[in-house]
Amino acid sequence: FGAAFALVRAALVLYPRDLLARFWNILFWYMAMMACGDLLKCGMALALEPPRPPNSTDPPAWLRSLCWVPSEVVMMLVLSIQSFRHRMQAMLASRGESVRTAAAISSLLSSGDAQKVLVKACGLFRAVSCDQLTEGMLASNGPDPALFSLSQAASLGAVDAFLSHSWHDDPPAKWAALQVWREQFKEEHGGREPLLWLDKVCLDQTNIEESLQCLPVFLSGCNQLLVLAGKTYLTRLWCIVEVFVFLAIEGKSANLTIRSLVDASDGHGSLRELVEQFDSSKVTCARPEDKDRLLGFAEAGFGDLTTFSQEVQRVLMKACWTEHWESAV
């Protein structure tokens, strides 16, 4: 069992998800062959083994072969259970696979090598304590290299949330929503300040292009995606790219938190209505070539932009419903 566990662990580290089913089948038939081989050796030992001395204390050869068969049969039965496979995959490979998927997306965005991008991202990954932020930091995307010193080097998986927001949404509303989330986090974590990834603070403004190439890996290295969604959020390309990466790395709904900044009384409708109207082909960005390239990746990953838009709607609607339910409680 220990050897089989080690084999599963190694395969989940080395293989992408679409090859895991093949690996499980190979492992199942390997155990079946082992069981058949031991049964064959048991039969041959019974037929060919010479008479044993009366005073012999060693177990007979047929029994030594037969004793392995029950464990091999049990292992075959366990390997055939889909729920066991899924639990093993989630336990052993979810974080590693997410990071590798994100690295592959980064390599596509930058036309580079996925392994090199991953190594680079590990060196550039940073976080900032929430108590270091101010409302002004959410007001403008103008570069301020001095803010970089507020962040600290971090390990993938050790950052509490990736903060996703639109620079065109209302800064005071974003700040208020962030403080509500912060207080809830501190209450649930014994007063500890959350560690966040925020582009303006955690990206090296003197080397912005190189840092942006690693954006998908940075997102995968955070434990949740925190969305501050105002009326412009679903119209901005890079906001949708962050949601796309979350979907591509198979992020769980429990790891997506959305805080609505939309006031239905201002004529823009509720956030749920904006989500229902979302069309990825209508998002905007400063450079049209970026829109064509990035939406091309989304189209390739989901078959077409309509399917991608529907998947974004599904995951955001579920998050909106969760927020509404928690607010009601």
C-alpha cells in the first residue's frame, strides 16, 4: 500500500488532470496482474514444490504467494471507486496542479516557457498586510513605486486573498467593502490581519511587464479570489482575465468571495442583473490587441465566447447568491 501511495503521489505531481484517468486505469490493471501472478505462483508451488521436512518452520512457498492476493484485490476495489480517486486528487494535487495550470496560462500570455515563468513567479510573488492599505491606494492605477516597499515576499499558497477590482469603480465604496471583509476575516482568524495581493502594491512598478506575465500564477498562489464588483467590473478586460484564470485553474466556489458595490437605485441595476447581461465580447481595455489575444485564450479554453460568458455568469451568480444569503443571516 505504501508503494502504491507513493506512485499515486508521484503521478499526481507529474501528470496533468486529463491524464489522471489513464494513470488510475494503469495502476488498477497493474494490481490485477500482480494478483494473477501471485495466484499463478501459488498454483505452481502447490504442483511442483517438493515435500517439506516434518520439522520445517518456514511457511510453504504457495502460502507466501497467496498472502499477497487479498491486499492486491482490496487495492483493486479501492482504485475502482471514483470518489476515492477524486479525494486523492484533491488531497495530493489540487494546489500543485493549479499552480502548473496557471504557469501554462502565463506562458501563453508571454510566449515563454511555463517552467521558467513558474520559477520567475515564485521569486516575484509578494503580499501586503491589509492594515498597510489606504483608501487612496484604490483610487488610481497611476504608478507609485514607493508602495512596493509595503509588500513582503510570500510563498505560493500563503496569501489569504487576491484582490480583484476595477480602477473605474468608486474608491470609497471599494474601501468600505474591503474593510467589511477584513473585519469578518479577523473575526474568523483570531484577530490576524489578512495578507492580500494587490497589483499596485505587490507588482514591481519599475518592471511592470515582467510582473504582469506572472499574474495567473500570483492568483493561483492565493487562497481565495476577493472580488470588489462595481458597475464597471464586468466591462474591464483584466478583471475578466482574473475570473478566467480562476475558472481555468478549477477554482472552487468556496474560494470566490464577491462584494457588490452596485447601488440599484442609481439606474445601473443590481449586480445580479449586470451579471445576467454579461457578454465577454463587449469588455474593454486600453489596447485592442490585448483584447483580441486574451479573449482568444478564453475562447480556446471554453470552446467559444458564449460558453465562456455563461461560465462566468454561473460562478458569479453563485457567489452573488452566497453573499446575499450571508448578508440576510
